[in-house]
Amino acid sequence: MQGIAVDRLGKRFGATPVLRDVSLRVAAGEFLALVGPSGCGKSTLLRSIAGIEHPDSGRIQIGGRDVTGLRPSQRDVAMVFQSYALYPQLTVEENIAVPLAMRRLNAAQRLPLVGGWMPGARAARDSITRDVRQAASSLGLGALLGRRPGQLSGGQRQRVALARAIVRRPAAFLMDEPLSNLDASLRVQTRREIVAIHRAAGVATVYVTHDQSEALTMADRVAVMQAGEILQVASPAEIYADPQDLRVATFIGSPR
Ligand code: ADP
Ligand code: MG
């Protein structure tokens, strides 16, 4: 299938099982919120999909390809972290360009170099500049291209991280509590922007949060996780009104 298909992922840290045979489907164009209490395995699942954590068992497909053994750069995903993970010494424009420059570099390793001259280098540079400026302006960063992360507010840094995620047009967005460092008013505004970015890109998005209200307001479907297992996956209305069991009801705060 297009989108993301996770089949029976298992992962232990030492003797402790952190993912217990987790299966999950996220369609292309779908926004799935993964919620659950701290320590239940959300980040481990997301990082496994991204390829920066290695599960002990199970399979992962992205965009119709089995990516189980592939490196993060080969998986066609973009990950946004709570910490933003920007390069402090690079400008906004350069930070956003990093994924494109890396892709270009990977491709160049397979091309013959003619006396140090990379075929199509100028055209490639121009197209990177164009894509970077487009991503930046879609997030209202057009006037900040020359600044460095240290000269930006938290909200602006978060936008740079988002622009860097969309610039490559990946098949999947993976976001790990991307709003938790923002203050309350900015968080509500940025929620809407993240959903808009997701819709415009038409990708499969997995959005990790421990905030139930965030999940219920942003997502097409909500997956509730606890102690390494996914308890229920359903629409926000269904999760809220018809929780599968007491654990889901308690976490979501459903009326009883
Ligand atoms: P969440 O994102 O839901 O808070 P995590 O996926 O980060 O949960 O962690 C799940 C469990 O795995 C926690 O008990 C955590 O302490 C443990 N854990 C996560 N990463 C490691 C690691 N690298 N080594 C050992 N234990 C880990
Ligand atoms: Mg986490």
C-alpha cells in the first residue's frame, strides 16, 4: 500500500519489551495521532519507522516499498523532533536546504565526476534554491532566510524544522511531540499550520503526542498506545465516545 504499513514490530531494551507486536496502517493523505502516556513506546515506534531505531522483529513498508533493512536516508520519510535539531552555524536557508543537498550528494556518488565538475551542478543548485524558497515562504519564513537559529524565536525555529521536512516532498511525515516546547497560544496556531502542511503535501503523517486534546483536534484517526501495545485505532469521535476499554477511556478522558 501507499502510506505506511507496520507489521508486528517487536523491540526490547534489555529484558524490557517496549514494542509488543505492534501493527499499524496509515494511508497516504491520512493524519494519524499516536497518543499514550510517557514511556509507553511512542518514540520508539516512530523512530523505528524512521529507521533510527532498529526493531528486533517485524516489517515496515513505506510508499509500497519494504524499508525494513534500509537506512533513514533511503526511506523517503521526514522526521520533525521536539528539539528542532537545527544546525546553529547555518542560516535558515541553508538549514532548509540540507536534505536536498544530502540527496544531491548521494546521487553524485553514483555519477562520474569529470575533472571535479559535477554534471548539471548549476541547474541542481538553482532548483534547490527554488524549492527551499518555496518551502520557506509557505511557512512565512521568506524574510528570515539569512538568519541563524540563534536569532529566531522558538516558533520560528519550529517553522524552519517544518520547512526542512516538507522541502524534500517525502512519502511520510513523522513528528515527535513537535509542539511541546512552544507556549500555549503558539501551540494552538501551530497545530493548524501542521495540519495544513500535511493536507497540502498529501503524505502519510504520524504525529506523536501525549496531549489528548491535540490528538482529538488534529487527527483523522487516533491510535492509543499503552505499555508497548496499541489498544485502539479509530476516529477522534469514536475514540472519545466509544472507547474500547477502561484504559482507553481513562487516558482519553471519555465521559463514563
Ligand atoms: P514514549 O515516547 O512513549 O515516552 P519511549 O519510546 O521513549 O516512550 O520509551 C519507551 C520505553 O523504552 C521507556 O521505558 C524508556 O525508558 C525505554 N527506552 C527508550 N529508549 C531506550 C534506550 N535507548 N535504552 C533503554 N531503554 C530505552
Ligand atoms: Mg517520546
